[in-house]
Amino acid sequence: MKLFEIDQKIASCVKLDENRMVDTETGEIIDSEALAALEMERDQKIENIACWYKNLLSDAEQLKKQKEIFAEREKAAKNKAESLKSFLTEYLQGKKFETTKVKLSYRKSEAVEFDKERLKDVPIDFLKYKEPELDKTAVKKAIKSGQEVAGCTLVERLSLQIK
């Protein structure tokens, strides 16, 4: 679905190769030189590029929704499969089963189980700790209030807003 009609001159500034429409590894799709060299009125060029940007964001949002729908379907299918596997495990009670279409057998495995309530009793040699993470919000607030935070600086940037 397209929200806006984009001038064909602008739309033709997409780099193509013989195999792909978009270089998915680098994300480079725009031929900036061709775009800058277009002979058209400045305001029209800016408007068309901004509208194209809005179209692409709309496409990305729709793709994200589809991805979420597929993820839900994937999760449901996996859960259903696990439920069937659990049923078969209980039903067969460790006995093998084989036909021309399927073969069910068991393999021994080992797993460590522990009581989370007693984690404090486990020797320190057997515990893992996460690396510390920087709380950027707290650091920003501290710097703005005049406090110095070692290794951190507040950088002001320009961020283009397209609406």
C-alpha cells in the first residue's frame, strides 16, 4: 500500500544489481549521487523524498505486524507439537514404537535441577553473574544536574523529524 505517489524520477534512484533489488547487508538502496543530480524543483524533490520515507516506514510497520502474526503462529504450532510429544511420552511410558512412517525411541540425558529458594546456599564457584549495564537515563539526569560521570559525556545531536 502506498500512502503517497512518488515521482518516478525519485523512485528510479534505487540501486539495482542483477540479483537483488536492495543490498540487505549494507542497507544501501539509494543512489545519493543520482538523487542529488535530479533536475527538479528543490521543494518538489524534498517533498517527494519525505513522502517516500513515509511510505517506507508504513511498509516497515506492515511487515513488522506480519512478522508478529507469524511469530504467534510459530509459537502456537510449537506449543501444540510439545503437547503432542508430552502425550506420546506419557502414553508410551518409555516403550519404543516404530512404523514405516515414524520411529519413536528414547535417549537418556542429564539435567541439573535446583531449588531457586536455596540459590544462596550454592557455592560461589557455581554461580554466574551478568556484566554491568549503564543506566543511560540516570547518567543523563546526573550530567544535566551538573554532576560529572567518569567516561560519560552528553552529546547534543540533530534529529530530523518527518511527519
